[in-house]
Amino acid sequence: MIRVAGAHSALGGLLAQEAGFQAVWSSSLEVSSSRGLPDASLLSMSEYLQAAAHTQSALTIPVVTDCDTGYGGILNVAHMIHEFEAAGLTAVCIEDKLFPKRNSFADGGQHLESAEEFARKIATAKRAQSGPDMFVIARTEAMISGLGVEAALERCRRYADAGADAVLVHSKQKTRDQIVGFLDGWDFRCPVVIVPTTYPDWHIDDIQKAGVSAVIYANHGLRATVSALRTTYRSVYANGDTTAVEDSIASVQDIFALQRFDAWCELDA
């Protein structure tokens, strides 16, 4: 079982690694939000690549990059693989929605590409990689778009047959019923990844027993950051000093440790 935490920066990735996560998800929602923009295909491939590469350079665990729809057509997907592989990233995830995509939990805009065309993208991605280590995850939004479990199964079978290293199956229901239904019908021709944002009460032990290979906590770091910053800033402004927050925020020495400040200083000794 691989547990993956969402992040939008190297600092967030370092904290996820410190907590014990086996990988980091360079979330398009988090990266977009860090720029004050919606998760709606507004940023370029290069901007997402830069965020993921900065995170990977600071970590010893893999970064899985959320590459939305692959940034275009078949050749754009091949270009994406070349660029992400060259930057030292070894895992990418692309989804079967039409460009421009909207975040899965937004209203409207959840339109799918044909399964045939998306399977071609997956096959192209695998042919484009230059070495054996690149891991391509095919994400279906069939259940997000309202097509249901059988459509998700049919699509994922095609994507696995096209060469996907894993499939990510997504649901926005408030229970895990759709995911369990998918797992009941899946033949495990490749591993399954889930993102339990809307069904948060599914314990990791039970997720593993159900046959899931990786779980992504995709946006909890971002949401925690928003809450913490809002509380801290409001307290400082309302109180006129920082006394009330000092015991609940990290020390400067803690920040130095995350930066590996002493190790850098040794290089200048």
C-alpha cells in the first residue's frame, strides 16, 4: 500500500515525507490555488512541471504529477513524457476528460474524451518514455461525469490494455459504494489508485483489504494551510501582536531544519 499526500511546493513535500508518506502528489488543484487561480486548465505544462520538479528535487520519495488531460492531444502527451522524464519525475497521471478540464468537484464541465482516443494517449505515453522507470497512471472520470461503475470498468480495462501502469478511479459520492463496486468488478490487470476526498472515513487497513494499491490524500495539505493561515493572520491582526499564536506555529529553528540550513552552511565553511 502506497500512501500519497498532495502538495504544491517543496516545503509541503518535505512535510509529507517527514510524516511518513511514500510519495507526494503534485496536485493541479494545489498548484493552481497557490497562484490564486481555479483548477481549470489555466496554467501551462511548463508551470506544472516546474512546481513538480522543484518538489522532487527536495525529496527522496517519488513525486506523482497530476497532469490533467495531458496538456493537449497525442503529440502533447508524448512531449509531456519527454519533459517530465528529463526533469527527473518518474510518475505522471492523466485523466480522460476533454481539455479544458474543470476540477472534479466543480459543477459542470465534466465532459469525457472517448475511451478509444484516451487509450491512444496512454499507449503513446508508454511508447514515448525513454527508460523503464516512468510510471503512467490512467485516471477515469467516468463516475464523476455520472456514467457509473460499469463505464468506469470498461474504460479502465481499455486503458490497462493500452499499457497503463495503474488506473485511478475517482468518485465524488459521500460513500465508498462506487469504489467498492468498481473493485468487485475489476480483474486487477493493473493496480488501482483511489482519492478518498468525499468518503474520508475509509480506514487505510480496509482500503488495502479491498484491493487498492495506492491512496492519494490529494488536497488536505492545501485545506489545512488555508485554515492555519486564516486563523493566524486574523489573530495577529485582531490582537495587535503575535503572542496568542506563538505557541501554535513553527519556530524559526524548525524552518531552518526543514531547509537543511546547517548542511548548506557547511559547504561554505
